[in-house]
Amino acid sequence: MTLLQLTPDLLPTALPSGWRAHVPGPDDVPDLHALRARHEVVARGARTAGADATQAEVTGDGAGTRVHVVVRDTTGAARGWATVTDRAAGRVLVAVVVDPDLDDATGDEVAAALFAWAEAAGLALARARGLTRTQLDSGAFDADPRQQRRLVAAGYARVRRWWQMRRPVGDDDRGLRPTGPGVVVRRLRRAADGAPDERDLVASHDVLEQAFADHFNHHEETFDEFLARLRADPGHRWDHWWIAELVDGAEPAPVGVLIASASVDEQGRAVGSYVEYLGVLRTARGRGVARSLLDAVVTDAAERGRTRVALEVDADSPTGAADLYVRCGFSTSYVTQSWHRYVDVT
């Protein structure tokens, strides 16, 4: 993870007359959350991110790998917001939010300035890592042609679609079903003081890195990067980690991992669970490991009184994961897109 100090020469300049850009701080969080909510309602039809997520990204634990810029108009209203995240070596996440209340011409101008700023910030991060090339990874809702048009103008190409799936949870989901033959699912081991077991953490990272090595756009992440990023999520809970082991050999062997987080409403109440990771080693696929891990998180959500479990799946995944989720009661609630651009460090 690389930190970047924003200096005045790295702030957007090609803005409408009288508008200004600055690095946001704690006082800007309510405006940024409201801006994001307006964008999501127009682009998707409903809010997606909670206020706690905005807080974490801008000033909380998640701020360490991100740089932000906010654009304000002549009245001081927040009209644009861009975030650049040092996700992994060679991969920089870019998020650009423009106020949907702006007319298209003004909105396009603000978006262009923010995407240009994001490119400069992404290149600075890549340079700090000693790289000669990096990927800028941005996205859009499938039902948001305006954002897609702005991505094209900024030089991005659409590369993937993702199904955002959800499963309702009720009292009937209490109680675990049998696992696959020779498969045991357990929670992450923890010490008496609640600290996670280091061996389980390392094993989880190893399983996930191997499981996703052949997946679309996988970039290797160090153990420290992996752990710090997950812990920065305000929904992170150590008791939302499950490890699947094969027990029909000489010793139990970790072959699958599911890591979830708590999804909270505007009042801060945990109302759902979100699957951040579900990975199974290629050598263990076909033994019911993924289904057993899904059963664990669904049962856990039901016993906590939550109403849903959600996850994201690659619409073009070669593993057949989407078919499994449908069989387990998940359905697609909306679709998102990945857009990429590659830039060289000079």
C-alpha cells in the first residue's frame, strides 16, 4: 500500500469558472455521502453505500490507501468527488461521482477534470511503487449510460459485467445443513482476548490467493495488504470468517474460505451480511465446499436476525459460480460494470 501526499499541483484545475477543488476532511463527509446517495438513486434506483462507508473511506481506517478530491461550485455545494485507491501492485481503483443534478455539459466538464486528476494520482502511486505501467480500474452501474459515456471520453474500455446478487433470509434458514462428504466448516480460531489466530489468517490468505489466481483481473496482494484492507471495512467482523477443511486425509487441510461483513442501515443496525470473498482451491472443487460455506453464512445471518445475504459474481465466470448461487436462492438485484484503462509511467 502506498500513501500519496496531494500537493496543489495535483488538484484538478480545468473546472467551471469560479469552482474549486480541495482535499476533503471530516467536515466534508456529510456532503460527500449525500452526493454519492444522489448519484446512486439516479444511476441505480436506490442507495448502495452507507454513511459509515463514506466516513471510513475519507477519514477512517480505510483512508490510508486512498486519496480524494472534492469539487465545489461557486455557492460551496459539493458537485464532484473522485477517489483513487492503491488496491494492489499494478492496479489502482478509480471512483468518480458527479452530481446528477448538473446539466450534461457541466457534468461532463467536471467528470473530465476528475478523471484527468485520477490518472495523474494513479501514475504517482505507480511511480511510488517503482512500476512502469498500471491499470486504472473504474466502474459504472449497468443502467447508467451517462457515467459510461464519461468513461469512454476518459479513455476507458468496458471489460466485464458483475451480477449483484441477494438472497432473503428468514427463520427457516436457522440450523446448518450437512456439509459435503469429508468437508468440515468452522469459524476462524480466536484467542481468549478475541484476537484472530495467526495461522488461520495466513491460511485464509493463501487459499484465497490460490483460488483466485486464474480469475479475471486478479492482482496478487501481500498478506499485510489483504489484512489491512479487510480490517478497514466498517462492516468487518472476525466472527464472519469461515474456513472449510477436508478431513478425509492424514490431517485437516484448508481448501475454502468465506469472509463476510455486516451490512448496516442508516441507523447503524446490522441488517444483512455481505460475502466479501468466497474461494475454493481448484483441487477441492466439486465436493460441495462452496455450498457448505454459503450455508454457514446464510445460517449465521438468520440466527442473528438479519434479513439478507448479498454478494457479487462475475457474469462471465468460467467456474459456474452464478449457477450455484441461483440454486442456493440468490437472484440478481442489479448489475455493475468494470472499465479499465492502462497508463505508462514516464
